[in-house]
Amino acid sequence: MKDGATYFKYSVILICVFLIYLLFRGCGNGKTHKPTKDTIAVKEVVKWLPSKKDTVYVPKIEKEYSPKPYAVHDTLESFEYIVKNVDTAVILKDYYTERLYADTQTVQYGSIIIHDVITKNQIKQRRLQSNFNIPEVTKTITLKEPPRVKAYIGFSAMGNKESIIYATGASFGIMAKNGKLYNATVHLSKDGGVLYGGQFLIPIKLKK
């Protein structure tokens, strides 16, 4: 009974060792390889071909690639240049000829004309011609005198039916800031009498 248990024990150990061996062998000794993007798998296929002399089959090893390779052909373009008869004198004459060009550009208040002289494939001379019509802005500013008190003095005369000039005298007036006029007069008549007078005037707005 004891020998049977020992035999069973060793049998289990051998089976475990054998399974571990198969596991490491299938996994590449525990090392993992990460496949690259351009991995090509190569599989060898053994085909048996009959010999020409007798019925002995000769093995032939062929390699299969996955994915299958394909031929790449580059497209080459060919150009054919045809040289025609050219007149060198005409080309030189055209190269040294001066040509005039005018380009009009519209801007605010007018336009600008650009005159160019072209020769030898470059600008020889450039001139600008402007044509502007700028409006004139007139601004009228009216200044009003600030209101203030004004004083006036003058000469006055009075008359009646008997005499055109019956009395003469002087008058004195004051204009207030509100535009009202106050006036006082003193006259001396032909008879030797003294006449006094006063006035109060209010401004009247008239339509223009």
C-alpha cells in the first residue's frame, strides 16, 4: 500500500514536469516577440515529386510567403523636345524693345494711373499720375456776443405846430442784459423852460 502511494506521487510529479516543459516549448522559452507592422510569414511546404528513373519520390521544398509579394513597376514619363527654327534677331529685338503700360487704380476721391516702361524683362521707369477731386468742407462758426449792460448817450430834439424845433436836449440810455432799453431825456425849450422825459423799450422779434 505504501509502494502504491509513492508510485502515484512520483507519477504526478513527472506529469507536472512534462506539462511545464511543453508549456515553455510552446511559448518560446517564455519570451514573447511583438510582431512588427511589415511582418512576412514564411511557410515551407514539402512536395514529393516522382523520379524519372524509378518510382522513388524526391522531396522538393517550396516556400510560401504570406502576404504574397507583388511586383512594383515605376511609371517613367518621357518628354520629347522639338526645337523649331527660331529667329534670333526677332527675339533680341523683342527683348530690347521698350513698351509702355498704363494701369489705373481707383482710390478714394479719384484715381491713380501707373505708367511703366518695360524693357529687358524689367521695369525701366515708373511714373504716377494722380487725378483727385477732393471736396472742400466749409464750416461757418457764428459767434454771438454774450449779454452785457450797454450805455448810450445822444442828442434829441422836439417840435410842435408852431416850430419844427421847439426844444433841444440830450438823452441817456441803458440797455440791460435781457435786451430791455431804458432812456432818459432833458430838453430846453425856446421859452426857456426845461422839459424832462423817459422811455422804456422792449425788443420785438421780427421774422427774417
